[in-house]
Amino acid sequence: MAKVWIVEDDEDIREIVVYALQSSNFEPLGFESGAYFFDALADEETPTPDLVILDIMLPGDDGLTILKKLRQNPHFQELPIIMLTAKSSEHDRVKGLDLGADDYLSKPFGVMELISRIRALLRRSHFAADNRQDMNYLNINMDHTRRTVTVDGNLITLTFKEYELLHYFLVNASIVLSRDKILEMVWGFDFEGESRTLDMHIKSLRQKLGVAGAHIKTIRNVGYVLGG
């Protein structure tokens, strides 16, 4: 059974989610703060989680701070993470995604939707694990062991999501990818129609890749392709 941890200071929400996870054949653990969460992570006798659900508004370190700490730790860079956000807080959602969150869910949410997203994210993480290797396309090189990208030997600094986006392009080089498919596989959802987030990341990725940015081509009314 997959181990799912939830960091949520609202006891009612935390207990409902833990119960729903248990009923869906997961092994849940709930924490009311980041301090208790990190204590459990440091406990060598406690099995590490397969997925983490993080509320943004928490006492002490908030969810974004916890997320950043996790992504800075090599042991947890690939750990699937779902953020819980206030419904109107687009800024927090975008910031969380750029820091490395894999998905988000706005409060209030349905537990069955949460379970569905957990299962989908675990499937995607298994796919990603199967495709984690050094990759090349013309003058672009991705060294996954060091999590670095170079163009013509020059190191390129990418955000977490820019790196994941480029990795997805490299895995699917010369395959036309729809916008919905990219959002599903890199972000994990359709971002409620706000696909401008994808366009912004494509633009930024092209700029950082320099001359190699031209390898990412726009397919009108469809999506994008690396090469062609």
C-alpha cells in the first residue's frame, strides 16, 4: 500500500482525509505542522512517504516553505506533492507549482477527487521514475544524476517546472504534444483552463535555452513539439 502523509492544521479536515485514505487502501499519516512532519521524516524507523499532501496555511513553516525545503533535499526531489490552497489564491498555486509541487487542490474539495488525483499522480511518478536517465537532443544535454541541463556545453539554470517540462519534451522528442497532455503529465491537471501558465513556461524555457530554444516548435491549435 502506498504511504500518503498529510500536513494540515485543521483537525477536522485532517481526520476526514486520513479516514478516506484508509478506506481507499492507502497507509496515511497526519501531521498538524511542518515541525512534526520533519520529525517523522528524520525518524529512521518510520517508512518514508510515497506522496505528501501539504496545506499552504500552516503554523510555523507554511506549506510553500516546507515544499522548498523538500525540493532542496536530494532525497525528496522526486517525492510527489499535492498542495491544498485557498480557492482564490492563484498566486500561491503558481508559486507552489514553480517551486516543485506536482498538483494542487482548492478548498473546499471533495475527498473522492483528492483520492483520484493521488492515484493519477502516483501513476505519473512511476512513469517518470522509469524515464529518469541522461538524455540528449542535438545540442541539449540533460544529466539527471546531477539534475543539470547544458546547451553546447554551457550550463543552463532552470526552475523545477522548467526542468520537468524539458524532460517531458526530451522523452517525447519529435512527437506532437497537445497542451492538455503537457499540462496533465507535467502539472497533473488542466489548471482550470489557465493554460497561459504553460505558455509562460514555454517562453521562459526557450529564452533560457538560447539558440536551442528554437527546437521547441508551436503547433497551431494543438500544442508543441521538440524537433519535428
